[in-house]
Amino acid sequence: GNNVLKKIRSVINVILFFVIFMMIFKCVSSVFRTMDSGDIENINGFYMEEKNSIDVFFIGPSEFYTGYAPALAWEKYGLKSRNLSIGAVPCNMYKSMTKEILLKQSPKLIVVNAAGFNHGDWNIKNEVFQRKWIDNIELSENKIDTIKNDIPKNGGLNKMILDTAYFPLKKYHGSWKDPKAVGESIATRLYMKLSGGGYLKGYHAKADRTCGKERLADIGQPTKEAYFLTDDCKKYLDDYLSYCKNVGLENVLFVQPPHETEAITKTGIEQMESIINQYGYDFVDLSTDYEQIGIDDKTDFADYDHLNVYGTRKFTLYMSEYIVNKYGIHSKTSESEYTRWEKSAEKTKKVMETCEKCIDDNIRMEFPEIRAWYLYLGFANIK
């Protein structure tokens, strides 16, 4: 009898050891994936949203997470939206991002940042930018399919990323050499967990001001841009649009976000609009015609391709009004959701007010949600 009990205890101990080891392994694997706090907040916050609780998603590169404040749209129009926006995310990840959204939510509209398609394919061939999304989503059929089918095979990039899909520490074990980055990763992921996914819904505020397009060169910013569609980007655009049609997405809106630069050529935008319209989806070009929505280049840009807090107010209100009027989307906020959204609006306004003060005092600063939290706790100063 004692021998049987000992064997049972031994088996239980082995199982417990294995479970604890796997939990620690998963935790270490997570925090060693160091990346921008804003990107971590967007991805982790997305996963923590209640199922079928978001009606509109803004996906694509960082012009959206700095330019669109979801809680502001909710406060003004009752629109339940959020950003799933990642810095310089390549356009070959858009299908994967949309697949992941549809696993968790039933959106009435996907708003796509068109800039990911018409500024070249440099990030499609870049391992760092490919990994920003794919390494930070849950292990699933979508993740493996994306690596196998959507990441370029040339140069073995997809094989390299697939080799570390199941054991990310194989790629990120060297992160211990940058304790500051690991510390930021731990703090951001812990905050997102403790706050139930954060409150800013993927908004990342920028406190800076170019003071006009004529000053761009003086502050080391590009003054001109070409919008063009490479063969690879066109292929991924067609693939994405076909996917949206095949899964029955009724409403997809592509937006070319405001940039302060002069457009040398807009052939890429024109080509995109034509292709998108053929699939029955919509395209709005605000790249250089942003004055129509009240954006002033002297006051509203943080740099040549990102809006500051003043620009965010205008872009958010324009987009939310456009969405409500064009698509007739009217979100219903349940009693159980209301307090959370109210708190999101309150915290978003606090961050925006802090940003405005920084701009007025000529202090340049970025505000992912974790930095705003540090400030309110007194762990950091504005300087």
C-alpha cells in the first residue's frame, strides 16, 4: 500500500513540476519578446476584449494607433471600436490580423491603413517587422498557416520564423543582455494583465509638433514621398481582398492616412483605389487632402507621418462620424460595458491633456499606455 502511495505521489510531483516548469517557460518566453510597448498593448489588449464586444477595428501601421482614439469615438458617437495597430506592420500580415479578429469578434467594419501597401515592400523582407505580429499572437492554425503561406520563402525567412514558432526562446534568449527592454516588456505585459487589457483601446499618443511642412527639412524629416504599388504589395492586396470577400466581410474601408509630406506621385494610391473598388469595398484618401477634415499642418502633426494629440482629435471625430453615417453602425453599450468604456474615455482624456501640456511646454514625448500609468503613479516625470 505504501509503495503504491509513493508511486502516486511521485507521479503527482512529476506532473506538478512539469506544469510549473511550463508556466515559467511560457512566462519567460513572453517577457523576453521585447518590442515597442505600444505594439504589446495593441496585441495583448485585443486578446483581452470580451468576445463580440467590438464593432469596428482599425488595423495596420502606426498612423492609426497615434491618430485614432477609440474612447473619444465612443464618447461622441457611442462607437465601440479599437486599434489593432502595430508599428510598420507589413501588408502580408493583414489577412492574419483579420483572421485573428474574426476568431474573437464579429465586427461590422474593418478599417485598413492603406499606407502599408503603397510605400514599398521593404518591411515584407525584414525579419524584425515580420515577427512583430506573428511572434506575439497565440499559437494556432492561423499562426502556422501565416508563416507557411504569407511570409516570403525567398532567403528562407518563413523557415527561420517557423523554426521558432513553438519555442520562441530559441530566438529571444539573448534578450537578457538588454535588461531595460526586458523590464519594459515585463511592466507592460503585467499592466495589461492587471488592468484587464488596458483602457486606451490601442491609442498611443504623441506629444510633438512639426510647426508646418516648410519646417520638415529643418527638423530632419522627409519633405516628399512617392506612393507606389510594387508587384509583391499588389499580390498581397489582391489576396487580402479575396479573403475578405470569401469570408463574407460586407464592410471593409481602406484609408490613406494624413502625411505632411508633398506627394511626388500618387500612382500607387490610384491603383489601389481602382482595385479595391472592383471588389466592392471603399477607399478614402486623406494623404494630402487632410485640410478637408480640419487638420492644420502647422499645429496637428507630431512628425511627417504621424498626427499629434490635436490631429488625433480631428481624425478620430471625422472617422467616427464618417463610419456612423456611411455604414449606419450604431453600437449598443450594455450596462456591464458602460463603466469600462466610461473609464476608457476618462483615461484617454487625461493622456490627451498631458500631451497638450507637453506640446505647449515644448516637451517631446510619446505616450503608450504604460508611460501614462507610470506618470500617474509618480514613477516617472515629464522631461
